[in-house]
Amino acid sequence: MTHDIIIVGAGGFGREAAWTLERINEVTPTWRIIGFADDAPALASGSIEGYPLLGAPEKASCDHPGAAVFVAVGDNATREKVYRRLRG
């Protein structure tokens, strides 16, 4: 059984998270990466590493209810702010 997941952060940490999930899936298919969500306007559309850019994290999570969210933002303070925003 696979679970949908959205990676928040389309920078280096986000790409590393996608790579890690892909390696996990090679052993046991577990995650279906929906795409990357990011607040940066330049990352509102297109794709990275073959996965779609989904726009802002709030929009992406509303568009894909039930999907897990991995906040892959390198800066600790920013990661916490994004996490708290998404928790509501």
C-alpha cells in the first residue's frame, strides 16, 4: 500500500527528501510523491526532478486532502513557521 506525500520546499533539502523517498520505494513501495509545494512565486508551476510544482503549501494540501506532508525547509526557524502555518 502506498501513501501520498507532498514535499514542502523545492530547494536542496526538498530534492534530497524526494531522493530518499525514491530509495525507500525501491525496497518497499511506500510513498507516492505528489510533488513539491513552495511559497516562492517562481516555483508556482513547472516541475523539478520530474515532479510537479504545486504552488503554495496550503493550496497543495487543500488540493490533496489526506496526503502526508514533509516540510523539507533547511532553516530551522522557517521550517517551524511553515509547520505551524500548515497545522492551522
